[in-house]
Amino acid sequence: MVNILIYTAHRCGYCVMAKRLLDSKNVIYTEINVDEQDGQREEMMRKTKRRTVPQIYIGDFHVGGFDDLNALNKAGKLEPLLNS
């Protein structure tokens, strides 16, 4: 099973939608809430070059945010990534 990492924040509707989509695929993911520990948002920004949450990695592949994850799902490309 591929490692999935999702950076989230409190009161983030897109984060909730991304986690629901991943939950619907019955996959296990690691969530890092950038509001809960000092330096996590900065680490996420260094790694992703983006400021917004969610930021999602499937393995070493940076998916991006919820819209990107949802687009992969609608195009039928999410399942192959999750099963790689």
C-alpha cells in the first residue's frame, strides 16, 4: 500500500472534502494539521511550494489540493495511484 500524506488545517472545508474522498477509497493516510504544531506550515510550504491546504502526497507524487485530487478521481487516475 502506498503512503499517503495530507497537510490540513482547522476550519478547512477543502481539507474535509479531501479526507472524505480518501476515506471513500478505504485508504489509510497520515494527516499533519499545520495549525497544531509550530513549524508545520513552514515545512509544508518548503516541501510543496504552496501556502494553501490541503496539500496531498500519494507516495512521492505531489497531487496538490482537493481540486487536483478530485480531478484525478473523476479522470479515473486516482485508483492506479492509490494501488501503486
